[in-house]
Amino acid sequence: MTAQQCIDKFHNYVSDELDSDFELQLVNDAKNAIETELQLEITKKLDLTGSVSAGQTSTTARSLPADFLSPLTIYVGTDPVMPVPFEQQQFYKDLPQRYWIDLASNQYHLTGSQGSANTIYFYYQYETPVLTVNDSPVWPERFHSLIPLEMAKLYWQIDQGEKNRAWTTEYAIEHMRWKRLFQDWDHKLKLNAIDNSAFSDTTAIPSENRINL
């Protein structure tokens, strides 16, 4: 579904048409809320643009990827690099195989001195592009129906008009069902990525992470 198709379906839920710019903002708000909550396997990326030179120290700042949302894992060559808190950078700055992130400056620092030149493998969760009316989310189309439902939920919270025009119990059940299906699909991808341990039934999903009706 394109963003415009999501908006058209949203109209059926709320029985109303809104300002076109506001509707497009709702589409992106809904997409961002879902992706941020679920931390999807499909929104993981690898950045290979960084490298280290022999002797480089933590004073060397490196730019975070332009679409960076949150870090996953960093390797320098084949060596894993562990995160440390921003406020403890002075304590760790001379120790090897650590890194800290300066989010305000969109930069990160590797600690200690680098023994040899190497590639930095920066795995991270990326922020998907803002949707225009002809764009579609990066996730499978079968789950795009969750966006109009999330839009209706957001619209009710913002508008606070007549509840039966925006958000009903039936919509709430349908919203939870689609989110659960999307979450089940994503957890199977995560389990397969770990050790091919996905099962055909959804009991493989940790109970604390499941959405129950």
C-alpha cells in the first residue's frame, strides 16, 4: 500500500477527511511509532564507510550514518567493540575495544589506540525514509493495513471527538491482531537470525514481548 492508499483506508475508519498535509503526517507518525516500538529486523543496516588507521585514538570523531536511529553492534575488523556511557568517556578513553556515542553531534568515538588499520563494521537500526503519497513502507505489504489502524488510533487521541467516529472496540481488536501478526513474523526472523530456532507456532516468542488479545 502507498501512503495515499493508507490515507484512503483511514478515511473509512474515521468517516472524515482532514487536511492533506496532516493526513500525511499521520501516516508517518503511525509508521514511525510501529517501527520504534517493534525494532524490526527489516530496519537493520550495516555501515561500512568507517575505518581506522594504526595509532588512531578516541580523539578521532566519526560521523554516525545519516539514517542512524540506534546502535546494534560494532566490530573493528573481527574484534567486537563494546558500548560505554557517554558520561564515562573519560574513564574508558584509553582502554581498547570500547565506543561511546555523542548523539547531539551525530558522532561516535572508538576508545584506546588502534593497533592496525581496519574496517569498521557498524550495525545499527535505521530510520526509514519519510513517506510521500506515492511511497510505501519498507516492510511487507501484507502488514501495511496496520498503518491506517494506527492512524485512526492516533487521530482519536488527537481529535477527542465522537469516539464512534474514530476508534471503536472493534478497531482496537483489529489493531492488536495486526500488530501481533507483524510481531510474530518479525520474531521468527530474529530467531532464525540467531540460530534457526523459529517454530511454526508462536510459543517461540517470549511471553513478555507478546501482544495478547
